Amino acid sequence: MIVQMLSEVEEAVAEIRAAFPQHEVRATPAADGGAEVTVEAVGLGERYEPRTSFVGFRVHSSYPFSQVYPHFLRADLRKVDGSPLPSPGMTPNQWRGQAAIMVSRSSNGWNPNADTAVGKLHKVLEWVRFDA
Amino acid sequence: MSWSVAIAERDYELLRGHLFPGDGDEHGAVLACGLSETGRGTRLLVREVFPAEDGKDFVAGQRGYKQFAPLFVAEKSDYCRDNRLAYVTAHNHGGRDRVGFSEDDLRSHERGYPALVQMTGKPVTALVFAERAVAGDVFVGSGRDELASVTVLGPTIRMLRPEPTGSCAPTEDAYDRQALMFGHGGQAILGGLKVAIVGLGGGGSLINQMLARLGVGHILAVDPDEVEVSNLSRILGATRRDALGVLPNVGLPLLRQLAKRTARSKVAVAERVALEANPKVRFEAVRGDVTDPDMSARLLDCDFVFLATDTIQSRHLFNQVVHQYLIPGAQIGAKVPVDKGGAVGDVRVVVRPVVPDSGCLWCGGAISPAQLNREDLKPEECERQRYVEAPNVHEPSVITLNALGASQAANDFLFMFTGMHEPNTRLRGRFQWARRRDWEDIGDKPDPLCRHCGRGPKSAYARGDGVRLPTRAG
């Protein structure tokens, strides 16, 4: 079976590539027409060790009507000051069959006419960098 | 090939107001239309109405009385080509209940329309209106056809034709009493309808019974599930044998499992119930999930769709079908909140008529993007992400609550098609807070940018076969 992304999903991936030109962005088409997207080596700031992580997330076939949630970071991420990662915002889980930290930032007010996968990615990163 | 036009009431009123301002003169407009092609014919779906300004866009004719100005034709046909829409002109003649094209009109179509067909890559159509009639001349690549009707979709669904249809045959005895309310003509309308019911659980099974007894001619029932014992309190006509299969009294769990494989599907039970009520009904029992492409395609030649399911994905699909294909519908449901201690909260029944002009489920907040995302997850992901609303978790459900919603929705449907709604009736959705016996109208706040009911460039509104439906990949 040929697996292909839907045009709305392709558009979302293109916007992510454009917003992260220095990063490798991998998008694996899913059987439902969505995609599993991984943005490599994204900076998380000095509060974390390691300071960078991949960010993984699924853009579902129902995008942009469905929100993009959750996001995943590398499993060995920890706070430099030794404090625990906030729970339930950042909890152990899996991404593409591997251990990962799941970042739970649900957008209850998601608006399919205004919100985008890349916009959500920026919001999640801002929360991880400054508020988590 | 049968041709027809579907137009939302708001657009029709805009068009009618422009064509019949009360001056007795001729006026013109262009309609940009999506297309829907099914086994029942091709429908032109009005997406936009462009009134032609008198003296500038609609001017004195060189051969006939009036004509569209060449620049206006060029602009609007380019617009249709660029947006993959069909170009339709509309103008008016005098008269009330009968209308037809003049010889000048027909010759003008022959001169200009074949080139417009080539240019836009779509059929090109002319409509001529009288106050309560319309005729149409359709040009396609291979020839020319007459338009059968224009359907105006609002709280009352009106069908305009070139002239009044003949009187209807007397109604069968079985329908005598109801025909006393809406007449033989109303009964004939019901007999000519194809109506879909998506979800044949508590609510859907009641609607099925009502449609069959009303004399609806063709029912399409879609549901993936078989009857379970826990459904017997709600599904009309379902028996223990339907739920348990050929060996209903077997005690051994393994044998019971095997016997259950012979349980009857909900749509098969619905078929039995409908045929008992009306042996003449044409019934299509389709076992499947409406979000599968093959299933959703079956809705597209229906005149009305009832949605009585639990999932947000089916709600999303239904809402897009209504707006993309201009097929009116109604969604029903009931919610019985129960907290962890077992206390019952505010019990709610909902009925939402959804027509192209009003009731959009997205604009009304009835589709949760978060829930839509959750329903996209695989079961193991659901488990890992610790969602409590996992599949197979049964929520409270009671037949009396189902009946409140089903009855209102079926009555709305009946009154829409038989013209029983009073003028200016608004088709608002309603909540019934059952424990307080309160009814509450659901406000309608359409978002112009909505991708379903809005008219922005990303909206699916009236695009018909031009855009894909939100189905699961096949």
C-alpha cells in the first residue's frame, strides 16, 4: 500500500520545515494520511541537560480540525538544578517505540481556522524552556 | 442524466431580492457552484451569488432585451475556472408559477455557452426565474440538458420547477390521518425522499421506526455494530435472540462467545422493524463505519441525514457532508454525567438541526478538536496516554432520553419537507435539561472563516466532489 500524507498535513510539515530551517525535520507518512514528525536537535535552554532534544509529534489526518497533541522529547532529559520534571506536564512515555518524555500541553481552545502545527510547536517549546 | 440545483435559503433570498426588486424589469446574477454527481443525478451546489449591477454588468442587449456585459462574464467565468466551480447565470422573467426561456435566450446560450464550457472545464448553466418557478438550460461537453428543479434549503425545503407538478394521487389508507395535516402532496414528497440514519442505537432506531411509519420511500441505515444484551433496553424491535445469536440460553462462556458471532447487526434489526412498519419501503442496511470512504460516499445522494452516534469523528464528517454537499440533517444525543461517587449530574438531551445556513456543529462548539485528536489515537496510545474515555467504556443511556431527541429531530425533518413550519421559523438547536424540564435554544454564531459553513477560500462549503471528505484513509 502506498502511504501518502494528505495535502493539509503536507502543508503543516512544510510550515514546520520553513520555521526550523537549521534543523533536520523528518516526516513519516502514517497509514491514515497523517504524519509522524520529528524535529531534531531543538534547543531547550540552559535549565536542561542535555540542552537539546528531538521534538516528536503526530499530525493526524483530521488536522487542522484536530489539535496537535502531545509532543515528545528525549527520555534522558533532566533539570540541571536536580528538580524533577513537572508532572503531569512532562512524564515518561514512548515515541515511535522508544522511551521518551511526553509533554502534555492540550489546546482546549484549538481553532482550526487559526491554529497550526508549527504554532503549537512554538508554544510547547516556549512552555518547556521558560515555564516547565 | 438529471440536473438540479441546491441553494441555501439565505443565498436564495439574496438572489430573489436582486431579481425581483418590485420594478417589473429583468435583472441578472451569476452563481458559482460546486458539483455533486451521484446515481440520482448531478446537483449544482450554489457557493456564491454575484448580483449583476444594472446598467454596468447587466445591460441592454444587442439581440435580446438584456444581456450580461462581456467584462462581467469574463471576470466571473475566470473566477469559476480558477476556483474549480461551475458557472451559472440567472435572470428573471415576469409571471408567477410558470417560466421558460425566450427564443432569444436559447440562441444566446447556443452562441456563448460551448466556449464557456471549454474555458471553465465545467458545465455551464442558465437559469430563468419567475416568482415561484425556475427553468434551466445546462450545457456540458457532450451536449445540452434541461434542469429538473432548484431546491431551496431552509426551515422549509422548497422545490422550484418550470411549472407546477400535477395533482397527487390520493394517499393510501395507512397515511390518511397524517395526510389530513400536510396533504397528499406532502405524503408524496415523503415517499420520494431518500433519508440516511447514521447510528442505529437507541436514538437512531426510534428515528428509523418513525421514518418508516411516516412513509419515507427510501431509508439508508449505517452502523458497524451488532446488537448486544446491554442494548435491549433501547433499540426498538431488538430481541435477546438478536443479541445472543442462535444459542441464546447457552451457559458456557466459550459457547456463548461462539453463539454471539451469529448476533444480528443493528442495521438488520432496523430493516426488520422498517419493513414491518411499511413493507413498501426501500431499505438499505449498511454495516460499516460512516468515517470509512465507501460508507460516507453512500450519504451523498440522500435528501436528509440523521446522525445518532457517539463519536466526534462521525460528527465532524456529518457536518462537512451537510455543508460541502448541501444536504440538510440533524444530530441528536443525550448525556448523563455521573461522577466517581455515582451521583447523576445535569442530564442533557440535544437536538441540532444542521442546514447550510445554520446550526454548524463547528461554530456551535459541538466538535472538540481535543476529542477528535484522541479518537485518532491507536488503542495502545490511548492506554499509554491514560485517557479515561477509552473505547468500550459504556456511558449511561436511557430510551426515554433517546426518544426526546429522536422525536424532535424527526418532527423537524417532517415539517421541513412538508412545509408545516410557520414563515420565519428559525431552526435552532435545543438542549433539554431533563432533570429540570428546561428547554434551552442553542445560539448560532457562524464564523465567516469556518472551514465548513464559511465562504472563505479554505472552506469546503458547497464544493461537492471538488474536495475530499474527512474520512479515514482507505
